Amino acid sequence: MGPGPSNVAPSVLKAMSAPLVGHLDPVFVKMMEEIKAMLRQVFLTQNEITFPVSGTGSAGMEFCCVNLIEPGDEVVIGINGVFGGRLAEVAERCGAKVTRVEAPWGRILEPGPMAEALKGRKPKLVGLVHAETSTGALTPVPEIARMAREAGALMLLDAVTSLGGCPVQVDEWGIDAVYSATQKCLSCPPGLSPVSFSARALEVARKRRSKVQSWYLDVNLLASYWGQDRVYHHTAPISMNYALHEALRLVLEEGLENRWRRHRENHLALKEGLQTLGLGLASQEGHQLWQLNAVTVRPGTDEVSVRQRLLSEFNIEVGAGLGPLKGKVWRIGLMGETSSRANVKKVLQALEVCLA
């Protein structure tokens, strides 16, 4: 019940044990097409370039940056936690001139400061973390995406923790590039990063002045492998794609709106139970993540010993705080398969014992 990986459905684990086939075998190629189609449904997009990158969520972050950023490009990145900071660092390593728009940890990125950063600039890209895993804050996207487009910039969204757990509407919000990860609300083992590029983003990647600095993550090469040509690029992780195929099937079988509702209701049940224990959430009221709850540690509580006892006595893993929130919060995940009323009850009962 930490910030990821989440628990995995038995049928997903079973899928991983299926016999291997070649990564260009007709059976696997058919599965690739089905994975792309299901990912489009989960991302709520019609983007042709939608597939899983072989690597974790950070690989998806690098994929978006290395393809869309060239040395000297102006980029605006919103930062309100660890992963916004990581996105800015990756952009800088691509040679970007990064303008950082920072908000206090636990708060959302407001449109006003983002608008100020865009004033008088013509950035190539605006980047934002939708669901900040380090703080439990969920930043509204549509208005910032609109401002980015009006400034002539591409809009990049980190949906690592949000995809499958709360609304992510790529086409409706005007997102040009998005990346996620398998181990959060999709409840699949870590190892793949679903990504999607709009036609506008793909055109930018194809008209670069210089080659993409990463051969492995070059969308121009990967599109040929995941497209109709099936040009050999790399050996895909076959078993991980089996797992993602089954995990996506389960998401769509439940239904996106039902899945979002389940995450919301379990978050509210946890929040109510925490209040009876005298505990609250560190993230901004009205913008609290359903799937990741940053629980404020009471003064005088040894937060490390509580986490250790939860694990050793109750078999419950929760996450520690990061950065400015180190020692101040427990990060309790209710993601995908982990998000159940039974787990909410279990963690509340265990916390009550540990805090007595």
C-alpha cells in the first residue's frame, strides 16, 4: 500500500507465465495491436503513436524529452514535488533552457504563475506532472494545456500515477505527449511505460535539426517497429507485454468510470477513517489524489517505527515522505488492485494499534 508498485491481479501474474514467442511472431504482433488499441481507450485518445516503451515510467519521461527537445530549446516545467524536478532535470540534460515554475510541496500548480512564465516567451514545450506521487496533489490540466497551446508550445503530461485511477483525457485536454507506468493504477508489474504522441508532437520529432540523442528511445525508429512495417528495433519484453495486455483487459472490463469511482470512494473512506484517528492529509484540500494519500504524521510520532511495525506485524507496506516531506508524512497507496474497502479497513485498524 505504498506509492507503487501496487498489487497485481492473479490473472496478470498468470499471463506472465505463458510460454514465450518471438517478438516478431504473428501471435505477438496481433497482441501488440490489441495493446495499442486498449491503451488508446485508457488514454482516451485517437493518437496513432500510442504504445508501451520498454522501460519503467522514467523511460517514458526520457522518451518524451529526448524526442521533443533539442539543445537550446526553451521549455517551461511546473514543479511541485520530486517528479516535476526530475522532469526539469531530464529536459536540461537534453540541452533545454528550462524555466521552472515552482509551487510548495503539497499544493497544485496554479494557472496564474504558469501564465506569467509563458508571458513574452515562445517555449517549445510546457511540462506538468498531473498526479505528484511525492505529495498526493492532483493538478488540474485543461487550463494550463490551453495556455501552452496558445503560446505555440507542445503540452507534455506526466500521468504515471493518474492513468487508470482518475480521469486522464488526452484528446479533450489537448495533450501532445503523455507518459505513464504499468505499476501504479494499471496494476501490472513495473517494466513498461505507456506513451502517446499527438500528430503535432510526432511532426516535431520527425523534423528535428539533429538526431534524437537516444537511439533506443527514438520515436522515429519505435514507430516503425510498433507500426505496420514491423521493422526490427529491439527485443521487446514479451512477458511484460503479456501482463500489460491482461491488465488493460481488466481495466476496460471494469470500465474507466467505474474504476475512477472505486478509487474515489476508497480514498474518501480512508480519509474519513484517518480523521477519527486524528490524522489528516498533507496535500491541498480539493485537489487530493484518490490513489496516493500523503498522511500527515502527528507531532511526537516516530514515523519510521510505525512504518516498520506496519510491515513486520501487519504485512502492510506504506511509503515514507520525500524531500521537504521526509519524516512528516506516510504515503499510503490505493492504486488499482490495491484500492479496496478491505485494504482501507486493514490499514486503518493497523494504524490504530501502532499509534495507541
